[in-house]
Amino acid sequence: MSNVIYIINNLPSDTDFANPGYQDVAWVPHCLKSLERYASKINCDLKIISMNDFPAFKEIDDYNFSFYQKSTFIKILFLHEFMKTSYDKFALLDLDMVVSKDATDIFETYEENDFVMGYGFHPAVVQKNEIFLKKYLKSIPEDENVYWHNEKTNRDIPKYNLNLGCYVMGREVVRKMTKVLPDQYSFVDFLKHHGLIDNPVLEVLGERKDFIDQDLYAYAYTKTDILKEHKPLDWVWNANYQACFQKGEDNKSFNLCHLCGEDGKQFLLDNLSNPEVMDRIDV
């Protein structure tokens, strides 16, 4: 079986991180090195992709989408490229991650699963996802409940809002998704058709929310039967840095640690000489 790890990095390869203009992304080379070492450790190919790998996608620059949105849309486009390869599975890992020195092989962990992704419970994000599915993409009925109830935990679980920080997919799942999701040549037309090309911003529970990759993945879930293949991702593969490093004696073990925002990235930079942190991560 042949697997690949994808990482999205839109910074130029010759970026000078000592340049004041790039100080806020000085964390990138440390995370990138950690992820590169992990791929080597588990004997897995690593593909670093960017917007430059999808020249037809350049048309998106004619419209009012943020750099962040355009970066997340790559998580749609690369699915089509994956299907042109001979790999059996991929794992997509967010760039702002560091790897534990004791990390195991994610592909061995989920050897029997072809669709592994965590749930996204943020209520404002779930609600904005619901609005895009019902009002714009029109892929679910207006009266559909976007949660299912887990009897064991007595908790409401979002049906369609899955977290894209770290996930694994196999070819059959990706094949079904690419049948309903646009590629780089049809992406703009897809947005136009669904009234999304003007980048509507929603006010949800006091927060401003826009259209990103999670909403397009959710669209694919509603248009296919792949949710029957879904298995939840264990926390250790998308662990937040606070729980890993800032809980004192309650610090948790992890495989992949997500820096989760500017505070997490600054935490890494502030602790590059701190053995209590650096002894636990491979950078």
C-alpha cells in the first residue's frame, strides 16, 4: 500500500523569515521541519502544495476572497489531483502542526478506515454551515436537523461539519467526492451557480463567518453516501497545544499537536529553547 501526506504551504520557498514583513509566519519552518521528519519516519511520501500548483484557479483572484479562503479552497482542488496518482490513501495535515517525538504511523492506526475526520462542534460554525447548505448550495431540505443524537454520550453531533485540520481518505471516498466537487477549471463557475461568487459573509451568533473548505466538503457529504464510511478522528491526531503543554500535570500525550491560531504559533516561537516543550516535539 502506498500513501502520501499533503501539506498546503503558499509561502514562497525562498521566504526570508528574518525579514520583518514575515515575522508573523516565522513559525512555518519549524512546523514544516517537524512534518517532514514525520513523513520520513513513517516512510511516507510528502507533497507540499500551493495555489501555484493549480494555474486555472488563478481566476479566483478576480473576486473578493481572502488569502485564507483561497488557501482553504486548495483542500478541494487537490482531491482531483490525488485521483490522478497511484496512492491508496492520503493524510492532509495543517501546516501549523508539530509532531510528537513518540508519534506513531497515522496510516497504520487507520489501516482499516478510508474516511477519518474529527467532528467540528463550534456552534457558530455548525450554524453557518447549515445556512450555506440550505440557502445557497440547496443540498439539504430547509427543515433538516443538522445534528444527530449520540445515545451513548447523550450529545448532539454535527452531521456535516467535520474538522479539516487532519484527516485521512482512501481512493473510493475521494472518487465519490470529486464527482460532485469542482476542480480548478470549474471552481469559479460552481461559485457563480450557487450565488457564492460575491463572497457572502454571515453574522452567526455574533461572529462573522464566510464560505470555506468545510462548507464545500459538507456539500459533498450531502450529495454522496460517504458519511456511512466516516470514523471519528482520535484527539491525539489533532490535539490542541493548550491541552498538550499548558495544563501542568494534566498535560496530555499526543501524536500531532495543532497550534490553533496566532497564540499557539507564538507559543511555539517563545518555547524553542524550552526543554520542557522541545523534548516532546520533533523539530
